[in-house]
Amino acid sequence: MFGILGAQKIPAGFNLDYLGLLIELVCGVLIFLGLFTRVAAFIASGEMAVAYFMVHAKSAFFPIQNHGELAVIYCFVALFIACRGAGKFGIDRS
């Protein structure tokens, strides 16, 4: 997103790549800190579900066939965090 460590910088603007990176960055930081954890994890889960169906499910439905395993596991881990909450080390502790 920022073009560090040899990565290509994504230009800011309204496209789906930049929007996905922005959602992952903001929600990832919020989940890490434990601040608004349930909402951030739910949004991140939905973003990963959309990413799976827009990118991976075009070639085949099952993740093992279309190499979408990481998108599916991130979706369900974020959904678990959304249901479970921040835990005892989170800032909001709900």
C-alpha cells in the first residue's frame, strides 16, 4: 500500500484494490489493539468474503481448487473474533 520493502505503491483513489487495502489496514490495527474489535472484525470478515467470491470463486467454487484457502480462513477467523470479542487484553474489553 505504501510502497515499502520493494512492493509496488498502490495509487490512492477509488478502486477496489485500494479500498481493500485500506479496510485490511484499519481493521487489522483495530483488532490488534482491541478497540471496536467486534465491528472491525465483522467488517474485515465481510471484506475477505467479498475478496474470495470476486477473485477466487471465478475459477472454481472450492478453496482447495482455486487457491483461496487463506481468504477463507481469514474470513472465518475474523468472524470468530467478531463473535468472541477483544478478550481480556483488548482496550474495550467487551
